[in-house]
Amino acid sequence: MIDDEEAVRRATSSLLRSLGFSVRAFVSAEDFLGSECVSTCACIVSDVQMDGMSGIDLFTMLRERQSTTPFVFITASSGKAVRAQVGPEVCVLQKPFQAEALATCVENAIASK
């Protein structure tokens, strides 16, 4: 879970844990890239707009490195605009989102890996 807003990061991480997922939380894409999770995580849940590297930039960088780790994006902006950048196979949730929607996106992303 990557989000530069502490309240969102904590709430989303807590929600994912309550749904049975193991979660590591990061304040930035750069912090995530410096961790072992880059090669071990089953799914990346990331905000789109963050200070420094954006979620879209992280997605693009990892795809250029041949990473197939699935992404789920959460965004306050238009989900359509994000989908146009990352493709229709990536789940994009617009804030605020329902717990069930996040659970479905993460479960589907992990199953597609």
C-alpha cells in the first residue's frame, strides 16, 4: 500500500488487513522501490498522485523492468483518465471507495498473476 497521505495509508492498510491480506505500507513510491517488496509482493495498491514519483510513474518503471506484479490504483481524480494511462486490465478505484470494491480488485489482481 503506497500513499503519501498518512490518514489514507493507515485506513486503507487497516481495511486490507481486516479483509485478511498481509500489508506493508509505504509513504512514497521511492520508499517502496527501496524495499524487498518490489520482488516479493503479490499486488501493489497505490495512490496515483503523490509527492515525488507518481503511482503511474512507478507502474511504468516496473513494467519497463518486466515486472508483472499486478496494480490496483486509488485516486481522487478521474478513473477514466488513469485507465487511459495504465490500460483496462488494471483496477482503478475512485476515492472514496467501498471496502468490497477494494477487496474484489485486490483478489482479482492476485488471481490474475
